[in-house]
Amino acid sequence: MWKKSGLLLVLAWVMGLVGLALGVLVEPALFARFGSMVVLFGAMSEYALLHGELNLLYQRLHKVEADDDMPDLMPSKWHLKKVRFSHLTVIIGTFIWGFGDLLI
């Protein structure tokens, strides 16, 4: 689950770089078209992070008994950084998708 979201983020940024190269070398509109791929992979990463965190939360809550103290349910700092990076990827991808051909 964690590896999947990281792979999707890498794919999003690779698509952005491929789109940039094609936009510069072939046709500027290709950069904008590849922006949609950046958004797609960024959104898939966000979904994978959310789905994985919810599954982990349910597993932790399932183990709690009535007399137990509540376990730590906060996600790790690394998880929160990946969530923020996924948000940033979607925002940048949307900007590329909308204005990428005008930037080149």
C-alpha cells in the first residue's frame, strides 16, 4: 500500500517530465496533454494513501478492547509528507493540464 502510492507519485512526475520533453521537442500541446496523466497518477496516489490509512485504522480499532487505552491512531510523519506531496502533484498537474501549452 505504501509502496504503491510512492510508485504512483514517481509515475506522475515521470509523465510530467516526458510531457515537458515532448512539449519542447515536438509540440507544446503535448505538455498540456501529459498534465492529465500527472493528475491521474497523483489522484490515484492520494486514493491509495487514504485507502491504506483507513484499513490500518480499522485494523488498530478492531484490536481495541473495552478496558484498553486508546492506541495511537495518528499517521506517521512520512505518510503525511506523501499526502501533501500527492496534493501538490495534483495541483501542479492541473496547472500543466490547463496552461502547459501556453508555458512553452
